[in-house]
Amino acid sequence: MRGVKLLAACLYLAAAATVVVRAEDPYFHHVWNVTYGTVSPLGVPQQVILINGQFPGPNINSTSNNNIIINVFNNLDEPFLLTWNGIQHRKNCWQDGTPGTMCPIMPGTNYTYHFQPKDQIGSYFYYPSTALHRSAGGFGGLRVNSRLLIPVPYADPEDDYTVLIGDWYTKSHTQLKKFLDGGRTLGRPDGILINGKAGKGDGSDAPLFTLKPGKTYRVRVCNVGLKTSLNFRIQNHKLKLVEMEGSHVLQNDYDSLDVHVGQCYGTILSANQEAKDYYMVASSRFLKSVITTTGLLRYEGGKGPASSQLPPGPVGWAWSLNQFRSFRWNLTASAARPNPQGSYHYGKINITRTIKLVNTQGKVDGKLRYALNGVSHTDPETPLKLAEYFGVADKVFKYDSISDNPTPEQIKSIKIEPNVLNITHRTFIEVVFENHEKSVQSWHLDGYSFFAVAVEPGTWTPEKRKNYNLLDAVSRHTVQVYPKCWAAILLTFDNCGMWNIRSENSERRYLGQQLYASVLSPEKSLRDEYNMPETSLQCGLVKGTPKPNPYAGA
């Protein structure tokens, strides 16, 4: 009898343990050591940033709603932060990893990130947000898979590959930073990398990936570079686009894809060609002379080298604009929605505020600066979010120092100061990016997905709204703006926090072409925003200051 009772007690405890496990989403712990190392991506030995000895850094393979815990040890000689490009951090900008939301991890210290990709599926990446560390590495892929009970609109692939493409410089990040601090640009990149390597293109390269004939593969392509738009293609193969920055899209086949800085595409590759080697090709767009690199794909059991005849890339930005217009949101896909705050009928929601952001460049005290609506952002010593949370914002920055609809006079001159928009919680806002310059811009918004409803030539006027796609624009977190063009996005600002709107062109971001959108919880409620974590770093004016009273329960 005692044995029966013991067995019953064990079964009860086992059942209780099962309940506890099911009640909370899984935790995945990582320890990352960030160090310098020497590699030769373009054949020249140079200092790079390694994560656990890897360049690029390790891929994060997660599932929607997983708890991701990453303890980052900074073994560099400079302050360091990582940001998770495209992860929305619902109610939790404390983990966003930008200088406006977090104190940097000082040399010889560590900080533990804890975030959940809530209701997000898709292809993302992480990278350093401090100084010009991105130019030295420290970036890696971040994929978020659907949970098992949520189907995706394509058959399970044989394998899942991440392809990180980007321009590259052989000069160190400290030297490149000196260029910008001295008032000059970075200039033309020295080459292009695919997963940290530049192919020789003579058949001697080791294959980056191996394919089984007749199988399909998920290939995620992200542009992790500093400033150059790239075109990606694979010899003799088409790419079926299935996902873009967290949204399932209508599935079209493409010979090649323009991937602008900061963007990620999820594709399906069918291994349906003759079993041999083939080149993946990444080449620059919109430069006076094209820079190209290759990476090798190998069919298992294949015989024969890859052809030396590389498929040509497209020419001009009109081709790229037409490709953008072909992208459509898949409204019938049954999967985690990347835009929980948005209505599927976003085109019928009344716009409560229109913000036009005009990018310009100019000289301040003889040095190059980039600006939005005449303000070139600078990061104060006290992160903007901390200043706001501790009640000292008035000592650090001013809200709305730029006009929502700037005049030519307002954008003619440039002043340097923190650039912070005050956004009312849960308002539906139209943001227009207007590019008067001769180069392609790529814009990103942290904390949200938005509907990219139009990219058009010329200047924006309210009458241009008749050209918006108000039915199935892709919900995403970056949008490109071609020379002398504009782009319009729509979104509901319902994710409280301090969120970075930035140029993904690193030299432009570093020299001021970014701002922050402050979305405050009107009731200071946990329903809207989490409290500052106990482990958060404090610096600037709030260093050593007791934390304010926590927000009340939801």
C-alpha cells in the first residue's frame, strides 16, 4: 500500500511538473565572449570582432515566443552593445540594444539580454550598434521559426541556410571612425563578403552549403553591410520568395533579388538542376563600377565545377523599384502575425498624424553631418529612455525639436542635438521618407512592423495617397527610398518604449541620420510596458540613482 501511495505521489508531482513546464515558454541560454581576432576576408589580415571565436557570429535558431537569454562578455577595449534587427521587443525596449535605450557594456564587464520574439516568424540578424563596430563584424543571423501547431505556407525544407551578404572594408573600425569624425566619408567599399568570405571564383573554394538533388531548402538572405545595396542570385536557379522581414508574402519566383542594407528575405531554393557546383553571386548596386563576390553551392554526388560565366545583375534603380512593387503580403497564410497591433484592413483606418522626414547632408563646423528635418542626432551620455524613466528628460533632450512638415528653410541648415519625437500611444500614423539626394536610402524602425504602402519618384504631397497599396502591402521593418523619390509607411504606435528610426547606412547613422520615437504609457501600467529590469545598467545622470517606483499591474 505504501508503494502505491508513493507511486501516486510521484505521478502527481510529475503531472504538476508538466503543468509548470507548459505554463511558461522555453528558455534558451547562451554565453557570448566578444573579442578581437585576426582574419583575412579579402586576403589582407585585419582586426575583426569575434563572438565565441566566430566570424560572423553564431546563428540564433529560435521559435516564436521562446525566451532568449544571452550573457554578453565584452572583452574589447571599447563600450559595446548588440541590437536585434527586426525583433519587436513588445513592451520591452530595455533589451533593444541601442544607445538611446541602454547603457553600453563597458570593457571587461558583461550584461545579460533577455527577450522574446513574440508572435514573430522570419529572418533577422543582430549586429553591434556602438561606434562603427559593425564594420568589424560582431553580426550574425537570427531566425524565428513557427511553433509546431502553426503551419507555414510551404513544405518543410530539407535544411535551413542563412546567407549574410555585405560590403566590406579592409581598414579597421577605428580608422573608419576616424574618417567620419574627421569629416570625410567612408568611400567605396573594398569588397563584398558572403558569410564572412570572398570567393576566389576559380573553383577552388570550399562549398558554403551542400544540396541533395530533388530537395528544397530555406535560404535566408540578409544584407548586413555598411552602406551598399546588393543583388543576390544563384547560377541556373530561381529563388521563390516566401517571407520578408517577418511576413509571409505571395510566392513569386525571382532570378535575383535586390537586398538593401538592413533587409532580410526568406526564400525557397529547389535543388532541381544538374548535379554539380553552382555559384551564389552577390554584387553591388548603384555604384559607378560593380563589385562582385561568389560563394559555392555543391550538389551531393555532383560531378563538374561551377561555370565561370556568372549570371549578370540588373542595372539601374527603376528595375529595383518595379521589384519592390511586385512584393505582396500573403493574407491567407496561417501563421504568427508579425503585426499584432495592425488591422488587416489598415487602409480603412483614419490617419491621425503625418510625419515627413527629409534626409539631408551638410557641414557643421567644417565637418560632414547627416540630418533629418535639419537635426543631426547625437547620443547623450544618459540614454534617452533612462532619462525619461528617471524623470530627468528635461536635462537631456527636448521632444519634437523637428517639424512634422519641414519647410525648405528648416532643412537648409543643420543643428546637432538629440532628435526625439513624442508619439501618442495607439495613434495610427503616416511617415513619409523623402529623399532629395542622389543615393539610395534604407530606413529601419525598431519595435514595430509597418505597412510599406508606396515608393514613388518625385516629392510627396497628400494627393499621392491615391497611389498607396491599401490592401496587401508587406508588413516589414525596413524600406528603401531611391534617389529623388519618397516612401510612405503606415503603422499604429502601440508598443510603448523609446524606439530608434535610423538610416541603415552606417556612416549616415553615425553622423546623425537617425532619431527616436518616444511612445509613453499614459497610465504607467504593466499592461503597456515592462518595468526597467533590475539588472539594467545605469549611467550618465542616473548612475547610482535608486530606480523609480515600478509600474502597477495590468
